[in-house]
Amino acid sequence: MAQNASLAAAVAQVQAGLSQRGAATPSSSTGAYSQARQNLPVELLEELHHDTCEKLRRASCTDDHWRGRTVKMVDGSSVQAAGTPENQAVWPQPSEQRKGCGFPVVYVSGLLNWSTGAWEQWIESDSHHHEAKKMLHLLPSVRKGDVVVADRAYASYTLMALHRARGADMISRVHQRRHVNWKAGKKLSCPDDRLFTWKRTKRRPASSPLTDEQWEALPRLLDVRIIRFRYHDRYGKKRSMLVVTTLLDAEAYPAEEIAMLYRQRWDIELRLRDLKTTLRMEVLRGKTPEMIRKELMIFAIAFNLLRYLQSRAANEAEVCPTRISFKGVLDVIGSIPQARHRLNSRSKLLDWVLDRIGERVVPLRPDRHEPRAKKRRPKPHQNLTKHRREYCEIPHKDHYRKSTTNALI
């Protein structure tokens, strides 16, 4: 979360905090801090994570629900880990990178409670496991009455049937490989809203993560509702999209609202950006898989705590929590040491923090296009294509590249 997340910086903060309280200043050695971090119990972190989710649930209001139901969104992303042999064994680097030159890549699938803003559960794996298969490990966090919104990678017969068995519903984009005969569907509320019946295959697909017994336990037929709506893509062109859902009641769940809810699925991409970019989770520093998993849990706890302050400040300011800038919350938290000297009580300090957070309201920006592009160019340094002990640097290559090219011409 801080600009400098090294062990030395953490020890320096501990020394400053103890000195401010008049206690003895500990040694600057990072060994004791590193050992204490390794001995941190995972059960304690899991308990803290559960408590933060419960705090967020209690702080949220009924207006955060969609038609009285809790909405959860699922998506996957990837982060880099330290290039140690232990991490490489569990999360290998991409195959297109030369051995010894890349870093382990940890693929993370997370379940975001859109109604409260909390990261409730996640599962990490390597690149050989598809996102939809990892959703099976997230199913225990889906409760009866929840509505799960996901992209087309999760639009499978298996996941929709499993969600229905738990008393939950799904909204997802129709997979590009599934052919939809629009005329074969039964018209519901409008010509762009139709009811279809999907059939389970007799044999379990080879790619299915279920066993033969689990596959046979799925219903043979599954009624789904497919909604077609138009939208403008990032280039301003009109497109047509098909969304499939198990919400079959056209009166209780209008097609327009389902389409609008799926369009808000982009919110999970923004929350991933808050984690990876704002909280600096793109590169994990743990040298073992155990420390990587603890680090991911710490990031989730920190994110949920910030979202808790964001939700409380939004309730007092009478605005939607998503209108509060997440980066603004982090900026206010960073200014607490300066404000603590003027505000001598915790209650006054908390009120000051919530007031300042409530001022960080961002304007409404529907269909905002945020390309993943960088304006600032990287330095023209040479690429490390071998191990450091074997690499031989080419002198002045960065400075004379242009002149060398012209000389060859």
C-alpha cells in the first residue's frame, strides 16, 4: 500500500511509532520482523477477513441491493510473484518467456460482493486452469438468493445448474461458441426477450471438472432466459449482445434492468484496478507460496477496510459508495499522522476522516472508456535475456542505437 513496501521501511515505521509513544527504539535489523511475518497464523488472517466482510455487510444499506437481492461478481486476473524456485514450481512463468528471464505468474479468481463492495473469496492457480473451473471453489461463498454476474467464460450449463441448485441465479454473456436460434425461443416480455431450454449431454465432457456422478446429478433440462440488447462499443459502433440468465420471471426482473446490471459488470474491473494499481498488488514480494497466499489475504483485508470507510462516509454524505474515489480514501488515510496532532481523540479523528472521504465524490461517467495504455515511454534499457551471472552488457547500446541504424542504411 505504501510507496516503499520493503522490510526496512516497515521496521522504520515501527521505530517511529514506538519513539512517539516514548518506548524503547528496537533494532533496525529486519530479521525479527521477517520471522514474525512468516509465523503469522493463517487462521488469524482468515478471521480478520471474515470480520471485515461482516462489517461491510452491516454498514451497507438496502439501497445497495438489486431488487432486494445481493449481487456478486466474479472475474479473474493475474499478478507477478518473486522469481524464486519455490514460486516457479507452483506458478510457472509463461511458456513464451525464456527460462530464467521471466517471473512466476499467479492467476487469481475473485468473488466481489457488489452490494457491499467486499472481496469475499478468491482462489489462486497457474495458467493451466480455466477461470470457469476455479468458480467451483468459489461456490461455497454463493448463498441462497444471490445473483452472480460473470462474463462469457462462465456461461456454461454446469455453472448455471449448480447455481440454481444452491438457490442462486446467474447473469452472463452468451459464450461465443454457443449458437442461438433466436426463432426457436419463446417470446416473453418483448421480441428481444426469449425463453430457451438447454439440454444436458448424456456424456460428461472431457473438459468438465465434475465427476461422472456429479454430472449425472445435474438436471437433464434447464430453462434459461436470453436477452438481446444494443450498445455502443469503445469505437462508437452499434453492437448487439446476448445475455443469458436463470432469472425467468419477466415481470419481477425486467429485461432492461437485467441488461443494465450486466453492463455494470465493468465495476469488478475497476475494483481489480483498485487492488492491483492503487494498492500496488501487481507484483507480490513473498518468496514462498505460503507468503504469497498470506500477502493476497492481507491485500483483501486492507481493501475491505478501505471500502468500509468508503461506505460509512458515503452513507453520511448521502451518496452512492461507488461515487466515492477509492484513491481519495487512500489519500485521506495517508494524511492521518498529520491530522492526529491536531485532533486529540479517536472519535474526532474518525469524524474528520469520514468528512474528508465524503468530499471525494467523482462525477457520473456512464460508458466511460478507460484504455489500458501508457503515455509515458519506458527507458530504452537492454532486456535481461540471460541470468545475471551470464549476461554481458553491450556498452553504450542505449545511446548509439539510432546512429548505428543509420550507418547500416
